[in-house]
Amino acid sequence: MCGRALYNLLRITSQEDPNLKVKPWQVADYRSLSSKQLFENLKDLKVILDKNALEAYAEECDSPEDLLDCLWLDEGSEDDQEFCYLLLFELWRRLLPEKQSLSIFCDELDHCIELYDQGLLDDEEVLQKHLRDLEDVLDETVDRGQASPLEVFQNVSRYCAHDLEGFLYDYISDQIQSDNTIYASELLDACYDYVADKKWFDLLKAWLFANNDVEELNRVATGLFNDLLDAPDLDLLLEIAKFLVHRGDVRLFMQAIGRSLVLLKTEEQFQIILKLVAEYYRCLDKDSEQQHIQQLIQKRVGYNLERPVDPTDPAFKHISMLLSI
């Protein structure tokens, strides 16, 4: 990981797992510190700097990483060096907005993604501007002919704490669900050449066309099923089933569920399937079947979601029989 990515990841992970062993300086919220505090912390590390000196050094440096190389004299520990980098990074981001670097750009993108995931992003246009800028960065790098689209995307992703490809999939999916289909289509076209696992994005394309062309969704689902024969992917099968439950061929939905059952490992995955099957019956107006599945779901409330699935579980056997698997 490059730039601030590792420390952004540590901070996000430590919030989710309080038992994770991290050092306070690794996960501190540097954005919340005043510039005066940042300069004072640098002084404690024997790096004497103020705003004017920072601007002067920045004329000879292209990035916070270059600035660290220029100012750090190898007199402290590795931890001190990394702490110094994080302080310099935040000062650069805050006081030198006109001097963008890839690490600064990706940190801003990470910040927006984190706020979006937490439901705290006030203005989604800010995130969409970053995504447009990301498209420009990718296209301009590829146009220089130095690497393939996939290599360029992977190199940029190293500067992000978040799974950039996974976020793009989720965000485009959110746009489709919100009926922002024109923007979703534009974003999908912009990122398609760069992503590694195109099967997921093929599914998004089919979803976009599904309202006007259900056969396209069926065709794509069938093609993905064939692709998954040699390399089964439970997450993708569940995603296909999620799309097919509201539209598409009933036979294909059953096929997706059947293949998923074979790959199940955890209680959480099984409960996802139960909810999909309940929704499937609701869409078919089969109220008694739906209520029965809902009862199975209710009985499993409180189960350890990480526990292994037992093929002899009555509920598992019942679902298999219902779908004639």
C-alpha cells in the first residue's frame, strides 16, 4: 500500500475491531488537529517547519513523499519517520491544495468513500467529482502508453485503503436502485475497461437493461452460470439470484439458488438464501410458502452467523426440496 492507504485502513479497521493492536499515532484523526498542533508535533521530532518554509520546500518537491525524503535525516526510529510523514502529509493536503499528488488525491477519495459508507456525506457531488477526476487520472495515464488499463487501475488502487473496484460496483448498484440510470451507465462505461473482475460489471450492465429487455438479463445470467462452472463464486451467484428474484427467468433463479446451496459455508450465507427465497415467493404471490420461509428465518434469529452450515439441518433440507435441488 502506498501513501496514507495503510494508515487509513488501520484507522477504519480499528474502529470496527477495538481489540486490534495499533499505536495512537497510526490511527489518529490528523484532519481534526490544528495546523499549529501539526507543526508542534513536527518540532518534537526535530523537524522545524512553518507555513512559509513548507511552501518553500514544496517548490522543490512534487508530493508529501518527496518532502519527507527532503526533511528526514534518518536520525530517528522508523516509527518517528512514519509519524513525521503523516504530519507532513496532512499539512501538505491542507496548506497546498494547488499541489495535488496521487497520494493526496486518493486520500481525499478514501475520505469521501468512508463518509459515504457511514451515511455522513453531506454533498454527494463531492464524491462524484472525485470519481470524474479518477476517470481522468486513469485515462491520461493509459494514453501515455506506459501500462495497460488493468495495470494502471491496480497501481492507483494501491494508494486507496478501500477496495476501489468493490466500491465502484456497490456505488453503481446504488445509483441503479435510486433510478439514476443515466449516471450509473456513464460511470459503468468509464470504469469497465479498468476493472479486473468484469463478470460483476457485466451483471450491472444487464441490470441496467433489464427494465426494457429482460431477455438481456437472462442471457447474461446464463453466460455467467457457464463461466462459473469452472470457477464457482458464491458471492456472485447470490448477486445473480438477487437480480433474478424480481425479474428474469424463474428457472434461472432456482438454478442460482441451487448452485449457491452447494457452496454454502456459514449460517450467514444460508440466511441470505432464505431471505431471497422468501422474496421469490412474495413476488409469485405464494403467501403460504413465503410465510413458511419467514418462520424458518425467525427461528434462526440469534444463531451464530459464523457457524458452519449443517447439510442435515431440517431447514437446509427443506429449501433443497422446495426448489427440487
